Amino acid sequence: MVEQRVTIVTGGGTGIGAACARLLREAGHQVVVSGRRPEPLQRLAEETEALACPGDVRDPDAAVSLVNAALTSFGRLDGLVLNAGIGRSGAVGDLSLEDWDDVMRTNVTGPLLLLRAAIPHLLRTRGSVVAVASVSALRNGASNAAYATSKAALLQLCRSLAVDYGRQGLRANIVCPSWVRSEMADRRMARFAADFGLGDGGTEAAYKEATQPLPLGRPGEPREVAEAVSWLLSSAASYINGAVLNVDGGATALDPGTLAFDFRIEPRSAGAR
């Protein structure tokens, strides 16, 4: 009899994290979902029968408690989805140190603390880690210094796992989404819509404009990223280690210098700026 796999998903209350939790539960995993807000975690737990463990993984004690909750409830740990993350806008010369520290502690130090707590148990099960980074780890944009740097660091943190622990059976891989519908992306699109006076379409109009140049011409859905995460955690990806899978609608395949030949780029009004 094959033992049931146990996976922790951070940032699991909404968006990509919640989609990962749902899909893994459908696949038969026991799932422990973590996040700083109890309410969405509890709703997800009621929907999927996942185990909700609210907490801030930037806190070393909370990271240990999360791993212990999985072990106490299910006796093992097979997978870890590092999805919790935040963004703060700003160029290097404009970004406050407070915002920089907040992003780095959430997007890089938090995963490090959780990995340190989880690695001994993942080694016992020859488990798997998947980090949800971003195309910002590979390509940059305006006023994106902290977020892009943190996601690049997360990518290399997981590649370090692949290199250092691969011979002991632990795999670590990274997915890099582009624009995916989520609470964080919705907030960014709402600001975009307000800044440039996109009118009644609001957030939807902002998504349409932001993703129009992509080869697929649309934002991703959380489930589409979750499918990639689930596959990388599975035995179907047993020889995939240290890989970066772009789940980005073709964004990183596109040469931005060719945009003018394929699309009519029109200046937008300054709106509220």
C-alpha cells in the first residue's frame, strides 16, 4: 500500500496557494495550509479538509510549529510549496529600507526558515520542494527592485537545495508565473486602472492591457500554475531537479524589441498621475 503524501503550502489562503491546496487534495495528498490571515485559511480548510495552520513563517518558531503540525497530524512530510510572498514597488533610490526588509524577510528569509525546519523530514521521505517565484526573477520591470531581487534569491535558494541535497533524494524546482489572477495581482491592476484612467472596465481592463502583448494574450489562472506545481511534486517529475518552469503565457519567450512590429502601441492618458 502506498502511503498518503503530505504537503505543506505556504501563502495558502488565496490565489495560487489556494489553487495548489485544492489540486493536491484532489490528487489525494494530505495538505497543510499556512498564511498570516486565519479567515481565508479556515474557509479553504472547510472546503477541502486541508489542515489550516495560521502563522507568519518569517518567525523561526512559527516555521518549526508548521512542520510539527504536519508531523503531529500525519506522521510525515513529503512536499513543500513555498508560495508566500509580498511585493513593494520602488526603484533602488526610492525604496524605503522598511519595505526592502519586509519583502526580503517574507520572500527569502521565510522560505529559508521553513526549509531548515523541513529538510530532515523531507530527506526521510525523499521529498520534493517547489518554490513559486516569478518571471521577475528572470526579467525586470520599472520600480520592481525589491520584489525582483527577492524572487531571484528564492530561485537560487531552491537551486542550492537541488545541488546540496539531490544525492540524498530531495528534489527542488521553481515555477515562474507571469500575471496570474490573485489578490495581489488584483490590487496591482486596480492601481494601474486608477493611475491611467481605464474607466468602467477597471481591473479587467488593466489585466487586458497588461497581458495583451503576451503570446497567449491573457492572464493566467491560479489553477494553471497549480497544475505545474503538482506535476513537479509528483513522481512523474522524478528526474527533474533544479529546474525553472516558466508558467508565463510565453512572456519570457518574447523579444520586447519586436513588439512594435506585431502590436499597435498607443499612448495612454496620464489619468490620476
